[in-house]
Amino acid sequence: MSFQPILPNTGYSGWLFLDRTMEKQQETFSNSQVVVGDTDYFRENIASVRSAEDLVSNPRLLRIALGAFGLDDDINSQFFIRKILEEGTTSDEALANRLSDNRYADLSTAFGLDGIATSPTQNTDFAENIIARYEVRQFERAVGAQDNDMRLAMSVKEGISDILGRNSTKAGQWYSILGNPPMRSVFQTALGLPDNSASIDLERQVEIFQTRAQSVLGTDDLSDFTDPEVQEKLIRMFLIRSEAEKFSALSGNSTALTLLQSVPSLY
């Protein structure tokens, strides 16, 4: 049986427990039979990959590669992923650079299978770097199977780091937040913005997110979110607001049910 993360509570109190036990739970998860089987296979076989075709034609290697970047759901999109890898990220017109979700560009950059230079899959430390990412992402996935809010909270630290690493401008960083589904969800909820905010003009969305971040979190500079205290404030606001929304929805449903049950039968 695979390791099941221990999550005794939901919401922010649950996060405090998970954060406190994260290192030990992650270690136990990474040493589980299923994960070790995957990582050993990747370590032994990834050096044989020299092209995008090599990777997408090996389902097990592809699953681990995608899993390392939180792109597990693309496992059956081999043509799409092959195009992402073959076009690389050097050109502004490359598919990965035209997608709002920066995780595809991160995948393409990491594997370097665009044919311009020798792929880093041949480097001795490549496998270990991808495996480290895979173990973290898959532990997040296991947590998310029980509580998706916890999974989103876990993704904040690396998500912020990846976005800052790829964007040097403040506006570019916020556009990347909006284009990254997990990060957008965290910020949107923490800032108390409605789901339909995604339907308005993108430039206006950035303005709204920045204004709300300054008001609610005390800063609209994403580099400040590398500070553990600021990051924790973001996570706390996200989890508290998410719990409040769920409670409100549940209370609303309960009220509606009570009203319906109180209506005399017409038959």
C-alpha cells in the first residue's frame, strides 16, 4: 500500500500540522515502494533520452517528467508535449513561451530537447534534480487527493520561486501568476476576488490583483513573497478565506434545504 499523508484537520490549523510534519512525511513518502520504483527507473533510463521523441515514446519516463512539473494531466497529450520540447524556449514564438502557464516553459528548459545543444539528460546530476522535483510534486499530489487546498498551499514556495526566476519585470511576474492555475487560485482566494474576475481584460486583472495584494497582504512586489513571514500570511489568508467560502456555501445549502422542508406539501 502506498503512503497516505496524515492530515488530521482542514484549513489553517491543518496547514500548521502539515507544515510542522512536512519533512518527515515527505521523507516517508519518497521512500515508499511505488515512488522508489519510479525514481530508480528514471535514474537508470533517462540518459538514453536524446530527443523529444525518445521521451514521449516512453510512457513511464514521460509520466515522471511531467509529474516533476505538476503536469500529470498531460500524460496523454504526447503530440502537444513533443512540440513543447522540440520548440524549446529560445524563440519568443516557441509554443511554451506563448502559453500563459509557465510550467510548460520550465519543462522545456529543464530537458533541453530542442536540438540546439546537447541535452542535459546526459549530465550526471540531471536525474537527481528531476527526481527531487518529482518527489515533492507527487507528495503534493497525494496531499491534494485528501485536501486540494493543502496541495495549493504547498505549491506556493516553489511556484513563487519559479515565477521570479523566469520574469525580471513586476508586470511579467503578475502575468505569470495569472497564467499559472495553482498560483492564481491561491492569490485569487487570498485576495477575496471572485472567479469571474478571469473574464475581464488581462491588463485590468493585473491592476486589480496588484491593488488588492497591496491592500490585503501589504505588498504588491512578488519578490517580497520569498520572505517566509509574507509567504505564510498569503497561505493563511488563502486557507481562511477558502474555508469561509466553503462554510458559507454549506450554510446556504442548509438554509435552503430547511426552507424547502418547511414548505407544506401540495400533494
